[in-house]
Amino acid sequence: MTTVDSGRLYGVGLGPGDPELMTVKAARLIAAAPVVAYHSARHGRSIARSIAAGHLHAGQIEEALVYPVTTEETGDYRGVIEEHYDAWAARLAAHLDAGRDVVVLCEGDPFFYGSYMHMHKRLAHRYPSEVVPGVTSVAGASAVLGRPLVERDEVLTVLPGTLPADELAARLEATDSAAVMKLGRTFAAVRDALDRSGRLSEAWYVERATTSRQRILPLADVDPPTVPYFSLALVPSRLHAAPQVSDVADAPVASGTCGDVVVVGLGPAGRDWLTPEALAAVEAADDLVGYGPYLDRVPANPRQRRHASDNRVEAERAEFALALARSGRRVAVVSSGDPGVFAMAAAVLEVAAEPRWKDVPVRVLPGLTAAQAVASRVGAPLGHDFCVLSLSDRLKPWDVIARRLTAAAQADLVIAIYNPGSRSRTWQVAEARDLLLAHRSPDTPVVLGRDVGGPGERVRVVRLAGLDPAEVDMRTLLIVGSSQTRVLERDGEPPVVWTPRRYPGSE
């Protein structure tokens, strides 16, 4: 029971590591406290104490709360650590009962994955207490990275790296921006989740933010054994990366001249899939505009300016490219595959149709499509009439997709399906399969092509009835055969798939 003369408990946030990022209040309370407690490892060093060291002085009682084990050393880490929390709380309670104020130091913010909260839960109901917030590690990492976490209506999700891999991947794909804490031994699983969710190219690794040992790298470049616990992964704001027309609104326009915009298809993968015409247009441009991972395919040229943005800001990207061209620049908007197939050409032309851009020339250069690339890996499944559909219901309602799938199936067309599934769109593949089975044989061949031309290339041929949605992700393209599509199986070789050019009943 609390006595009238009991001391006061303070949970004091120290910020992410730089002592100058402590609040004035935190520094005052630390200097005035009779008792200062902090967590430390068994070797005796304490990160929290090192941050606060400039405010400690002789005469203060220091209570080192030493972690007894790590998660790798015992199968019952939670049980062991809870016993020590109880023991530490008893030690601090003795000081509070004696009338001594106790400051518990905590890196970052005490209530943001903070170590202090375990003492708070055990003592705050018994003694007067106060929590002093601190700058979080996420805020510190965002600051040193120089990228906003969220803008406008974006959603930030903070995740522990200890989540199951499937849940982590699903949450990463579903959010705008993310911070993943508690890396260390979880780093490999976190990296895999970022890759599976399609966010790896956007992710940054920040270690010991704001300290002299700070390290910042694209997360894909980090060697897992080098990752300590005090690091995190950031997927920052996508909107910040979106170029704005205002960035070039005041750019000088050469007298009587106007640049142009060329929308270029890079093909499905590397330089080998790029046409000479598209390559020449890219090399001639003053500015390159596009989704970051696609721009990364183009070799750096110090003469050119590159403007990367997220894949969900197509209209903004188009407007920015047109504004650059109006200021006299030659602009190449790069797109994967063919820019006219579910890509940037339509977005640019839609914006360019507005009267204010009537004087800006726009050209479109074709590229090899993903459907052609996947088809080539198995033979010629597109050898007769075929159609191309996107299964994404982000830009059109599902009932429209369902009607078109049914019509294509009834017409006996081969169907190339883009955007079939992702971590946040998990039911559409199964629904599409069932719609097709109402009009197609269960033995209809289906080609699954993933990352064709890239390092993760994987191509399989399955029966329509055996199409497993779990094998389909956002980087997969499906080709569903017609009633005439054939499969040739050869021992020890991949199957060959083709659709004959002659249809039954023809002369």
C-alpha cells in the first residue's frame, strides 16, 4: 500500500540515441532523481545509461536491471523474464517506500515497445507515477533517412518483426507506409515478407539512428548476420516520392521551344528484352520518369535527371512528365512490358487530353509484353485468338471482371490474366478458376509464369481444376488455354504448350 511519504515513479523516454534529442523535462528529472534505474545486458553496458550519462552525478543511487538470459538460451524466456520483472519491481518499490523518487530510463518512448512498461504495470497502481514521452526510434529513423513516414490520408502501420511471416507479408502489402521493429534475429524473415509483399524495393534499413554508429542502407543490400536488435525497417511515404507539377511549374522555358514526352516500354525484365527503338529514346531523354523499380532497370547516366515515384500515383506522374516537357525537357516515361497494356501510356494520354497540355507532343513506343514473355517460355499458347484481362478490382468492380471472364470462356478464347492475385487479394484467383470451370474442361492447361526474365523466374503448367491460388502472387501472369490448346509432355523436359492456328470447322 502506498504511504503518504512514498517516492514518485518516473518512466523517462530518452529518445532514439542522440543525447541532444532528450526533452528538457527528461534531463531535469534525471539530474534531480535520488535513484536512477536502467536496463542492461549481462556484460554491464547499458545503452539507456550511456544516453543519459551527461545528466548523472555522484551521490545518485543507480539500479542496473540486468537481463538474465536471451531468447536463444532458454525455451521459457517469458517465464524467466517475468520473474526478473517481479524482482526488479520489488527493488524499486523498496526505494519508493523509503520516500525516494525513482527515474526509470527508457530508450525511445516508454510506452512504444519500451522496457519501462513492465515496471509501470507492476508499480503505477501503488505509487504516484508519471511518464515522460520521448522521440521514438521510428521518428528518429525517418528523420535521418530524410523521408516522411506518411502524408495526407496515408496509413502508417508499425509491426514487430516477430509476427508470423504470412501475417507480416499481408500487413505490409495492405498498408501505405510501415515500420518494422525488433529486427536482429528476425531480419531474414522480415526481408522475405517485404519481398513477398512487393515492398522490398521501397524498404530502407536504419541501424542505431541518430548515433555515431548509425547505418542506413536499402534493405535489400543488408547482410543478415550484421543486423543488431537496435535497428528497424522503414517503408516510407509513397506520396513523398510522387513528383509534383509544382516542382517544375516555374522552370524556365526556352523561347519558342517545347520538349516532348515519349512513353517507353522496357519489356518484362532486363536490357535483353528492350527494343533498340526504346533504348534510343531512353538514352536521348533529359529526364526519366517512372515507378522506382522500373527506373532501376535503366543504367545511370549523369546527364539525366531521374524522378522515381510509387506505382499508385500514375496520374501525378503523367502530369509531372508533361510539365517537364512543357518547360523544354525531353522526357521518357518508362513502363514495364508494353506501356499500352495495363501500364503508363493510357495514364499519360488521359492527362495529356486536357486542354492545358495541348501543345506537348506525346509518343508511345511499344515493348515486349509479359504475356508474350511467359508464352515464349512454354511454346505458343497465344497461337490463335486470345484476350488479355486484369484480375485486379482496384480500378474496376469485380462484377465487370466476372462478366468478361465468363464471356471470354464462352467464346473459347485463350486468356492472359494480369494482376491475378496478391497478399491483399487472395480470393479472386479461386473465383476466376470456378467461373472458367463452368465453361472449360478441368484439364484445360494453365501456364503460371512468375518474374520471367528476372532472377526469380518460375514457369509451371497445371490443369485448370488444379490451379492453386497459393501459387499466385502479384508478380505472376496466368495464361488459360482454350479447348484447342495442346500440351506435349517429354521425358526430362519442360512441357510444350501451343494453340493451333487452325480451328475445327475451318476449311
